[in-house]
Amino acid sequence: MMRACLVPEFGDPEVMTIGEAPRPYIANSDTLVRVKAAGVNPIDSKTRAGKGTAPFIDRMPWIPGGEFAGVVEQAPYELAPFQPGDEVFGMVLTPHYSGAYAEYVSTPFMSLARKPRSLDWASAGATPLAALTAWAGVVEAGRVYSGQRILIHAGAGGVGHFAVQLAHFYGAHVIATASERNLDFLRELGADEVIDYRSQRFEDAISGPVDVVLDLIGNVKDRTGTRSLKALRDGGLVINVPTGSWPEMHEEAAAENRDLRASSLKLSPEGRILTTIAQLIDQGDLVTHLDASFPLEEAVDAHLLLDEGRTRGKLALEL
Ligand SMILES: NC(=O)c1ccc[n+]([C@@H]2O[C@H](COP(=O)([O-])OP(=O)(O)OC[C@H]3O[C@@H](n4cnc5c(N)ncnc54)[C@H](OP(=O)(O)O)[C@@H]3O)[C@@H](O)[C@H]2O)c1
């Protein structure tokens, strides 16, 4: 058995308790990792509340947590890439990116990479899910390259702060939105223009049309998705990351009659990309900003803070 944060029934943060759960087994290419820290993400909270991936959870109690850093306890075979004692970070794949708020996780080694040497455990554990999502948006779906202009909503949050840095690293002109208290933070990350979404309408404040909008808000707040269409150049692309928050996006993009493209986005938990991300971190081109870290026993406090929606960078739980 192992110590874990348990959700016996979906509900408010207070439903979470610390208890015992069966230690995960390893099969096929799974690697067993002793968790040092787990990242805290909005999908953990959405699912805990009965939304997110809750409809697909078929067994309670459920253990939240899609990302972690830790030490390999058991490898699937002698020559597997990660061996006992190796320090790794990565994602848990089943069921639906959960299980990392626990002493042990089991995950295929294709979703692991060596932990960046320059990060402490909490920062490393809070990196994979948000950094891989930012990579999927900026590099894979957005195909952002030097000279392009990108608008990133919620640039100060978990995904956003990695996206601002990646777009800057690849030479784009980066415009990012946040509230006033985070504008200097955005500039430090490499944003060329910053917009306080509370005092200005971003579509009026930007210096000119953009090639790509990475929308980490969607239409759940202030019709951010719909209004983003106004910020795009003809033929531009809007990427909706909180998928499902803007079901009409294709119709609305087509109705502009400017060849606008709209796409949702799902992160891909690939260890090989995570290896590149670790290199960028260790060479100083990508920084994980840890807003706060809590002991596992204080997971309720971490979720209460997360649910305020004001996180600068990331939150973590330490074991
Ligand atoms: N599709 C996928 O695979 C995938 C993967 C990861 C995440 N997601 C989703 O993407 C979304 C973002 O995730 P996250 O981890 O980055 O969230 P997060 O860290 O909780 O975001 C918090 C940030 O949002 C900013 N914010 C709040 N309202 C805003 C607004 N109206 N305009 C601009 N910024 C605003 C806050 O800045 P201020 O404090 O300055 O207001 C804060 O820094 C979530 O819905 C998450 O579930 C999807």
C-alpha cells in the first residue's frame, strides 16, 4: 500500500483526504517511480469537482495528478532507458492523466525524461503537463517561427508562462494578457507587448493583427475566444486550449469570411519532447516559475488557491 490523496466522491476541495491506496503495479513498458513532487493543474480541480474527465473515471476513490518528478524504483527490463535511482519527471497516462498525488506512480517510459538538473523537486514536478501543452500550442499547432506575431491569453499562468517563453525563444513577437500585477512578470519572460485584460480590450490594445492566438481562457470569460478573431490577420489561426469552452468556434471563424482557422488542442505526453524541454531549462532558456508548494497533506489548500484562477506560474505538492 502507499500514501495518497484520495477523492472518494466528486465535489469541493474538502472532499480530498489523505489515506492508503494500492501501490501501482508495472506491466509492459511501465516504470515505477517514487514521487517527490506532483504538479497541480486546473484539470485536477475540474475533475475533482465532477467535470473535466470525471465522466470517464470508473473507480473511486480517485487519485488526482497528471504530472510528477521522482526517483525510479523499478524498471520494466534491464536495458530500459530509466533504471532504479534515476531522477525523472513526466506524466501519468492512465486513467486520464491522474494518480500523481501519491507516493508511487506507474507510467510507460515513453512519458518520462530525465529531470532537469537545475530544478528542485517541486519545480520539476510542476513542469511536464503545462510545458508540454505550451509546446503543443506554440511549436506543433501554432508552428510559430521568427518574425511571426502571437497573442497569448493568460500568459502569467501555468501553460501561459511557458508559452510566452517558447514563443520568445523561437523568435516571435509575443503579445500576452494578464492583470496589472503580472505585467512585469510577462516582460521578464520575454513578452514584447503586455495587455492588462481588466483595463483594456485586448483586440483594441494590440499594435496590429497577429498570426496566431493561443487562447488559454476560451469563451468561459468575457467571450475571449470570439473576441480573439478580431485580433487575427486574414488566414490567421486561433488555438482554443480549454477545449469545449467555445463549441461554436468553427462557425464563428468561418463567418468572418477571412479564411480564419480555429483549432482545439490536446497535449501529447511525450518524453522525447520533455527531454528537449529539460535541455531548454538547463541551458537557461526556459524557466519554471513556482508560485507555491504545499505538502501532500495540504492538497485541499492547493486546490482552494488554484480555484481562485490567479496562479502565477505553477503550484506543486511535495511528498
Ligand atoms: N487541452 C489541454 O490539453 C490542456 C492542457 C493544459 C491546460 N488546459 C486548460 O488550459 C487552461 C489554462 O491552464 P493553466 O494551467 O495555464 O491555468 P492557470 O495557471 O490556473 O491560469 C491562471 C492564470 O490565468 C490568468 N487569467 C485569469 N483570467 C484571465 C483573463 N480573462 N485573461 C487573461 N488572463 C487571465 C491569471 O492571471 P491574472 O492573475 O493576472 O488575472 C493567472 O495567471 C485551463 O482551462 C486548463 O484546464 C488544457
